[in-house]
Amino acid sequence: MTAPTIPVTLSTASVYPRRAPFAFEVAAQIGYDGVEVMVWSDPVTQDPRALQRLSADTGMPIRSIHAPTLLVSQRVWGRSPAEKLARTVDMAAELGARTVVVHPPFRWQYRYARGFEEQVQELNASGDVVVAVENMYPWRPHSRLDRELKAYLPGWDPSEHGYDSVTLDLSHAAIAQQDGMELLDEFGDRLRHVHLADGTFNARDEHLVPGRGDMHCDKVLTELARRGFTGDVVLEISTRKARDAHERHTDLEASLEFARAYTSPVPVPYSPPPPEHHHRPADAW
């Protein structure tokens, strides 16, 4: 019996500044297995009925939802991050998505942070939706890369906390100067979800096409397949600097081909083509 194939999906954030409808359309066109919705200022990402229509029209299931707990989405759905997380879980259940991704609280959200672990635990125990806390990274001033600023409470590294379920973001791991293979061992059975994007160990959250950085994404994916990983691999790359539709499409297509090559039962070597544009990251997903 052949091992089940790991689902490879596309985050709507990967097409920014294009909006959610385009993400669903291009995911269907290229051959992704579904979509992860990043809830932010795009009104469609906040509207369950609009998302249901997009999913039905394109045949792309909504397999996961990213809660609006980023710097750029602090005013989406109000100012209470705890209420936003609960609302995201409700929307995921309504849409049939099995996973909600959430960042740990920012340092200044001390009330939210105080009850964060307990809220995540309660939400995970209350239904079929899994809340998977994402690994982040220390903030470092560009003029002092040896200095770390405490930006998250209770902390940016899920391996230091008792969350039942976690999301591994390889671009974030690059900023934190962590090894992706070591994180697989560190997270163990708690790993439920993967954000696939590459990075080059600098202070920027690059979200490169996998294979264009230093995170050995090929080895991570091959190991996930070997272990029988049952979660999703979500492409969360940055195409913000793409000069035209062709460049964006090429990056999204290369990312899917890379993921398919190394999550197959028998990995097939694949290297993405060099970028057609100069990548200048300015995102924090």
C-alpha cells in the first residue's frame, strides 16, 4: 500500500497584493490541494459566505485559516486578540477547515498573553478544529543583529511551551537561526501544520520560494513524508515584488513543484528556476 500524499495548499498571503479570489483561482489552475485563508484587511477573507462561494466556484477546499493576529491585522475584527482567535475557530468550523494558525501574543498584549495558553488548550478541547501555535523569531535591530528584543509573550519559540499543537514556519526558523530538521525532532507529535518558505538567516522575514534559501526545505519535506506526516504543507511565499502576473505564476508553480517533488514517497530532485526579480522582503507572516 502506498503512503498517503501530504496535501499541499496555498496561502492567500502568497499572492499579495492580489486578493483572495485570485489566490483561489490560481491555486485551482496550478493544481494545489486547497487554500489557507489569511484573515486580514481583504474583506473577502473576513466573510465566511464569500469564502464558501469562492471554494465552491473553484473547487478549492479551505483547509486552514490564519487568525488575524499579525501587526498588519490588529484592527481586523476589533481590538481583542482573544476574541479574534475564538472567532477564527468558529469560522474554521463553519467552513470545514481543520486547522487554525495563530501567532503567540505580542509583548504589549499582556492580558491576552496571560491567558493565551489556557485559551488555546480550551479551544483545542472544544471541537474538531486544531489551533496550532506558530513559531516566530526574536526581533533584532538591523544595526545590532547581535541584540534580541523581547517581542512576544510568553515567547516566540513553541518548543519552550506546552502547546498541544504547533505550526512550523521555515522562513521564521531562518530568522531565528534554527535548523528545520532539529525543529522536527523538537516539536515531535505536536507538529500539525507546516508553512513552507525558504530563508537565508538574516533579520528579514523573506518567505522565499523553497529551494532559494538555506533552510534545506528538501530535507525537511522528505523527512515529513518518511514520518507519515498527516498535516498540511502550506506554501506561504512572498510574491509582492513580482513585476507581472507571469513572474508571480512562475513562483507559485515552482513552489508547488518543489513541494510535490519532496513529499512524494520517492523524492524526485528538483531545483526552482532562479528568480526573475530582485527579492526585497518586507512582510511578517
